[in-house]
Amino acid sequence: MTILTAAATAARRRNPARPAWEEPPSVAGQAGKSAVLVVILLAILVPLWSVVITSLSTQAAINEAGGMVLVPHDLTLNAYDTILHGGPVARALLVSLGITVVGTLFSMVISVLCAYGLSRRGSLGHRTILMLLIVTMFVSAGLIPSYLVVVGLGGYDQYWALIVPSAVSVFNIIVLRAFYSGTATELIDAARMDGAGEWRILWSVVLPTSRAVTAVVTLFYAVAYWNSFFNVMLYMPLDSRKWPLQYVLYQYVSLGFNMPGQTNSGFGDGKSLTAPLSLQMAVIVLTLLPVVVAFPFLQKHLAKGMLTGAIKG
């Protein structure tokens, strides 16, 4: 048996043993972590920088660099002027914005109502409905049956075919339901005592205390609709006037198709020529720009919603 003196006990209390991961990193370890973070940062920023600079470069500067441009030289806005003045990209940008706004609102209404109904323990058959929804996460009807259903309902070459088939995400419903189930029952009981019905409780009690998760799910839906691509290939492959921005990006960058009336040397037929690299990069920048611009504002609202939910919860 080890007998500890009073001095040894006091010394151990002053310097308690700490786990290895709580020890401050050494200089070499800190330098290694910093180097890894710098490499990751450069791997993200350098391609993005190159895309932006190439979109602002002339064809001569691109040819001189042998492709993608890293050093700004002879910058111009001709690529953006070409694609935004009445061209297919400007129209596709408006289509994508419309699909994103309408689709996000439609999906949020359905998801919030479904999640709230499933979160109420007294709801008729809520467990059975929840299990059926979970099954659809692992077992789907398949691509061809889904296509036949949408086409049979008249959805071919219609905008609603880009929204309705992907309007509901079971994962998002489960996330909302879990958050709604944790709403303080005292608040709901107090609202019922004041004569509030289910609609009033949802609007005035549940949603204000669930701003964080509502903002997160809204962001999920908005990004999904903004990046919508596959449904366009299925249900709207022919009419280029109805293409969203992502599918236009696929046509001009991945497949190398040219814009109507635009060639590498000027205006002309342009049906078989590859779109200039500056135009391709400009389309990529326009595709990324709304998300990059909106994210800081969404992040602010997410943090505010989390704080409000924590205080009221």
C-alpha cells in the first residue's frame, strides 16, 4: 500500500493528470496542423480563383496561359456581357430561381405539416405512417416506374415535374419531427388553455421555437432545388427555353455545346463549335454565386435561430 504524504497529495491536486488529447500541442504538432490546413485551403481556393480569373480573361490571355488562368492579366467582362444580355444563361438563371423559390416553399409546407402531425402522440396512425415513410428511404419504386407515373400524369416538359417528384425528403421530415417532439408540453398546454387550435399552436408556438431546424431544412431544400439536374434530363430534355442553370452548365461545359449564335471567333452558326473557355467559366461562376452570396446571411439567421430556440426551450 502506498502512503501519500500531505505534501504529495497537495502536489497531485495542484497538477492533476490530464488525458493526452487535453495537453497543449507542441510547436512541431501545431506547425504540422497549420501546414495541413493551409494545403486544404489552397486546394479549395486555387481552383475557385482560377475559374473566376479565367472567366474574366480574354481568349488571348487564355491561349497564352495554355488553359486555365491563375495570374490576372488583360481582364474583361465580355463573357458575362455575352451570357447575361438576353442569352440562354440569363433565362436559365431566372428559371432556376423560380424553381428554387417555389419548390422550397412547397416542400417546406408539406414537410412542416407532416412532421407536426407525426410529432403529436395522439395523432391517428402516426406510428404506422412514420414506419411507411422510413421504408421509402431504403426501398424505392425505381426510376422507370417513377418516370412512367410522372409522364402518365402529364408532367413531361412541365415545370411541376421538376418540383413534385422531389418535393418531400423523408430525412428532413424525421429531423423536423424529432425537433417538434421536443417542444415543451407546458407551452402547448398553455396555448390550448387559451383556446388555440392545432393551426395556431403550430404557427405561434412550435415554429417560433424551431427556427434553427426550420432554417436548416429550408437550406437543404433550397440547395437541392438549385442543384436540380437529373429530373431535367428525364422530363425536360428538349426545350432549351425551360432548362435551369445547372442543365445549361452541363450542356455548355461538360458536353462542350456552344451557345446559340456564339462561336469562338464571334457570332455565327455556333451549333458544332465548343463554347469559349471564358464563357464556360462564367457560367460556373454564375451557378456558384447565389449560394456563395446567400450563405453568410443564412448562417447569421441559423445562429440567431439556434440561440432563440435554446432560450425558449
